[in-house]
Amino acid sequence: MSAALQTVELSPEAMALIKEGTPKPQVERPVLVPDRVATILEETPPRQKATRQKPVPQPPGWAYASFRLPVDLIPALMRASLDRKIQRMEPWTQQGIAAEAIGHWLKKNGYLD
């Protein structure tokens, strides 16, 4: 290593670094006074324990069902939903409208009391 250093011209700062090793910081690290540490700890609010998020409750009596509808019903259902939402008439969701319509059919045909 000394042979490699002799073949290259180094600045005086670089040579000082090599000879002295790691330079010492010019600014000393601040020292916390124990009273200040206690004050900092008192000012820091305690952490709250993490709580598990409860699942959002579903409306009572609702269950998931998936089925296909004829293509010509989809735009009509979307339009009915939008119009009813603008007028604030319930049911205004597609789900609500479909549930009401299916409920009427089931009652009419004797499947629902």
C-alpha cells in the first residue's frame, strides 16, 4: 500500500487523513441534560394500543347473490337508479330496486309470505 501511495501525488489534506485515520468531528455532539430528557418524555403523548377494526356491519338480512340479467334490463335499471337518487326516492340503489322487484314477484307467485 505504501508503494501505491508513493506513486500518486496526494493533497496535504488527503495525506493527513491517511496518517491520522478517521477525522474527529469539528462540532461536538450535544449532551442532553437529564432534566431536559424528563421534560421531553413528559411532553410526548403516550401511544395508544392498536385496536382491531371491526368489520362494517351489513344491513340485517342481506346476503350475497350473483346472477345475470338480460342485457336490455341493465340500462333501464341504471336509469331508474339514477332518477330515483336525484329525486331522493327510496329505493334508489340498483340493489334496492332489484330486491324490491324480486320480492314482489316472489309474493305474487306464492313463494314469500
